[in-house]
Amino acid sequence: MPPTSLPLGPRKITGKTVARPDRTAAVETYIPEIARGLGITMKHFFKNTKEMALGQRNDPSLEAIESGINTVSYPEQRRPYPARFRGMHRLTHREDGSPRCVACLCCSTACPAQCIHIEAGEYPEGDKRRGYERFPKRFVIDELRCVFCGYCVEACPCDAIRMDTGIHAAPYDSREQFIFERELLMGFPGRDGSFVTENPRHEPGEATHPGVTREQGH
């Protein structure tokens, strides 16, 4: 015998016809909404252009603005970096404009990413620094490999390398542009605009030089 099932009671199906909304041809082509959206866009465009031309735009990171989306118009507007921000590297100068680096290789040794390459050179005959220190014939930093840890700055005994430029790397389009040579590193100033350092350094031949020189054997 076929399995028995509980009888279903009579069901009443009722349907309600929904009237089609009355939409005009203009509404169906979205022309009014497109015009309304373009009007809002052009309103903000002209308002922002006027404020930018007259210098009336508020700084979104320093000044209060009305509620809404906080947009920074980079590069015209930039968020301030903190004082301890590790920006691009730079090589400091001596008073005569030569690099302060003595090519001791402390920075390249301390670098965990091994992104610093130094080729040391000797000063020519007759130079008072010959025999006491060397200079970097080539100083290269691969900014793509750098992890911006700051170990090179801490390891340098001469305060020759710093990361106090306050700027970050530009968005270049090739790897070669991120290989910074000595001349480029010496062209970056610090936040104060100077290329020398305030830390005193006594050069060979000066009376205050703490080391051994040819004139002062002991």
C-alpha cells in the first residue's frame, strides 16, 4: 500500500496586482540625475579651485574642517612628518664641501639589508689627511633594499650619514633611479637647509685634534 499522508486542507491563493510606476521618458533616461550629479561635481570643482587660487583652503591635518571626507590635495598639501621621521639619507659636508665620511665601512657593516656599498680611496700626496683617514670614492645606497632602520646613522662615528632630510623617496619608474650615488646623497640638505652638521669634528692638523698627527707624534 502506498504510504499515507495527512490530507492537506484547501488552500486559497490570492494575488495582488502591482501597478507599474508612472515614469516619464526623462526619468527613464536618467538625464535629470546625471545633470544633478554633474552640478554637484562642478560646484565642488569651482569652489576648490577658487580656494586653492586664493590660498583659502584649510590644512586638513592641522586645522579643523567641516564634517565629511578629509582629503589631502597632495602634493600641494602634505601631512607634516614627525621630528624623528627617517627620511631619505644624506651625506654631511665638511667646511670645505668635501664629504665627512672617512670610508670606515661601519655603516655598510651594520646595515641588515646590505644596501650600502662603499669604495674607499686615499687622499693624494701632500694632503694633511693622507695616512690618517680615507674618503669614499664611491658611496652607493640602494633605496629599494633599504628598510629604513637607522642602523647606519647609529653606527657612523663621524656623523657623516643622516636620515633627517624630512622627505621620502620619489615614485620613480625604474630601478636604476633608486640607486643613489655619493653626489646625489651630498645634494640633500637637512630639515634646516644646511649640509654640514652641528656636531664638532676636529680635523688632523688642528690643535684640538685628539689623535696622532705628523706634527704631534704623542
